[in-house]
Amino acid sequence: MTPLGASPALADTADARVADLRDDIDAILEDPALEGAVSGVVVVDPATGEELYSRDGGEQLLPASNMKLFTAAAALEVLGADHAFGTEVAAEDAPGRRGEVQDLYLVGRGDPTLSAEDLDAMAAEVAASGVRTVKGDLYADDTWFDSERLVDDWWPEDEPYAYSAQISALTVAHGERFDTGVTEVAVTPAAEGEPAVVDLGAAEGYADLDNQAVTGAPGSANSLVIDRPVGTNTITVTGSLPADAARVTALRTVDEPAALAGHLFEEALENNGVTVKGDVGLGGVPADWEAPEVLADHTSAGLSEILVPFMKFSNNAHGEMLVKSIGQETSGAGTWDAGLAGVEDALSGLGVDTSNLVLNDGSGLSRGSLVTADTVVDLLGRTGGASWEEPWSASLPVAGESDPFVGGTLANRMRGTAAEGVVEAKTGTMSGVSALSGYVPGPNGELVFSIVNNGHSGPAPLAVQDAIAVRLAEYTGHQAPEGVSPLRAPVQGSGELECSWEQAC
């Protein structure tokens, strides 16, 4: 039907453009990379609600890291873009004339960006308050969240790797991407035939080391394996590293991240002239302390800033910490059950139809979480006009932008195409699961889209996703450079590894 007042010729042209778009997407989805796969693909014009394309949009599929879209939106809705996370150091009383306190508590409240430098600054504050000696023990208090460290169906084999770090309300973040609950293990060759040299990084003196790695002959094969066997706090290093090889580094998780935070805080106290005479352990501030003395504190950046490393680099631990923080905010319980209920309530409050949404975690690492492409597009279409629309948009990876804090997991995708610098979308990848969902703004209006691929047997079908996104960019008025096919987008790399199985994609 021609809209009232519209020229029939213009309407016919618009209908033809949509028909061409549908034909092109159909052709792209015939790619052999999707043989045996199910693909939910939906494209909507949010201004009119018109569905420009739909294939299996109502099929429940594994989202991988597209689940983070729901977590981020709920966190912004429940906590607010300005929400900050606090960490405190508390004693029962202020230090006496001798500069002594009995026990000291490092209290975490879910900050996913707390760094070793922040711990050092708090240790300096403790020293400045007059404390010289902790006569008793130093406790790491992570009771803001419950003691469940991993989601029930995460694979135990993944536990050594940074994307499957244990979740704690008190955890130390590594590097500018704020990987939590990890340590950077460095292995350096020695002389041929000698043991390789292993540095456990932040976990030195906290984790145990089982070093069986040897230094091989120059030019020999590198067979180095860095592991943390399930149920242990031991980093094992095996294999051979050639004598002429460069230093090898790898992030590996630790058992009980809060205890590592306590270990690092004790070191920071010692470096600032405060001696801990007792042990370092886990424990909550005693309930019978009527008014604990806060000797130091730290406040994180606002959620709008924290969402950048969370979404750009697909940081799984951040997603789970946000879920438990939502649980604390809505129910006073830092648990997955409370948090996921809070996520669903927040989404429903936004008007999202959650009837086909199954939430089992906040990151998408779980294979119990399910979405439909329809539901993803529903969410994307409802962010417009939200008070937090700007930080939400700023958190999404941008196609082909080389700055990792802009391009994120799309930094190396869709370069040299109409989508470069245009498409803003969240990626997602696990074995047999891949997704790309987001926005395509343009002179001819904005589109929202979701592509969720499940069941492919080979590598992630990134070229297929990119080709669809490029075609949408062209549809909205962007031009491809001369010589670039509108149905294929060159893939220079998959961006950041966000698989749930190491080197699976």
C-alpha cells in the first residue's frame, strides 16, 4: 500500500530498494561457511518499525557475547551511567598512639577496574592515617557478592584462561583492558638444556609454580604450555622454549581473586611502611563493629567509562560483576539469581519482549543463555531516547577503527568498505557460535540489525556477517571505495579473541 501523500513512483522505488536488499542478503547467506548452520538475521528501520529483512528471527539461539548487550543496557538502566564502585580499608578503631590497629579489612564492592596502583594509593592513605602496625590479620572482604565463583555450566577446561576468571566483589584488574582475577605469566629462555625462567607476575608469592619447562636448542620448536590445573592455585609450565626465542607472556587466572587482592595489598602496605604481623585471609567485616573506622577508600570511574573496556573488548568478568551488582541494587543480594532477575526486569521496563530470552549469565559464555535475533533487534531499537543512549553507543565497537578503544573487536574488520567508521556493533564468538548486532547510521536513516549464527562447523563466518553489514551501510547511503564488491567485505582479522575455548576461532 502506498503511504498517504507519497508519490507512487517514489514508493515503487523504495519497494525496489528493499527487494534488492533482501535478495542481496539472501545471496550472502548462501555462503558455504554457513552449511548446516541456523542463522537468525533481522534488519529493522527503528524510525518506522518496518522489518526490512527477517530469516529465523524467532529462533532461540546461543548469543555468545551478544548477551553483553542485554547486560550493559540493564546495568545502565538499574545502576545509572554515573554509578561508581567503591573499595574501602576499615579497622575497628582509629590507630592508637603507637600507630597500631588490631585487624584490617580490605572491602570490595564490585569494582571491575581496581588496579594494583589503586591498592598502593590506599596503602599510602592507611600509612598517612597514622597506622604503622597491624597487630592481627589482614582480611580481604568480598562478601558484597556471594561465594559462587563460576557459572554452573561454564566448562572447567576453560578455567585457566582470562575469559573464564573467577568472579569476586574484590578482584584486581590487569592492564589497560582491566582483565580481572588474572596474573601475567612470563617465560624467558635460559641457556640450552637449562630450565626456562618463569615469572608469575602479580601472583608471585601467592600462586604456586610447577616449572617443568626447559630451554631448547636455538631454532627448535616452541612447545610451551602454561596452565592452571582445575582445583589448584598452581601455575604449571611445561614444554620447551628455544634458547633464541623472545619472552613469552600469557594471562592465566588465579584461584580466589580476593585472596590475591589481599596478598597485593599486604605488599603495598609493607612498601608504604605498614607492617602486618598476622596472616592474610578471607573474611567479612565483623557484624558487631558498630562504626568501623574507614582508613582509606577508592572510587572507580563511572559506569559509562567502565562500559568501554567491557563492550569494546568483550570482557566476560565485567559482565558477571555487573550482573551481581544489579542483584545488590535491586534485591540486596550479589548473586547470579538476583542479578539476572534484575536484568530481566530492567529489560521488560524498557519495553523489550523477554518471552524468548533465557538468561544464565551476563557475558554469553554460558551455553544455557538463549536469545532470538528478534529480541536483540527489539533491545537495540529501544535504546533511542534513553538517558544513557550516548554512553551505550560509545561503548560499542566501531568497524575498521584502528584505535582499539574505538574499534574494539571490530578494529580489523570491514576496513576499506562502506561500513568502515560507520557500523557500531557487538561481536560474539564461541565454538560453533558467532554473532554481530548493532546499528548502521547513515544519510538515508539508521538501521538496527542482528545476525546470530549457530551450528557452523568451520571458522566463525565473519566474512558473511561483514558482507551483510557492508550492504546495510550502502543501503543507508554510504559509498564503498572503488573496486570493493558490495557483497563481500575483506576480513583482515577477527579482532580480539573472545572465544570460550582457547584458539577455537
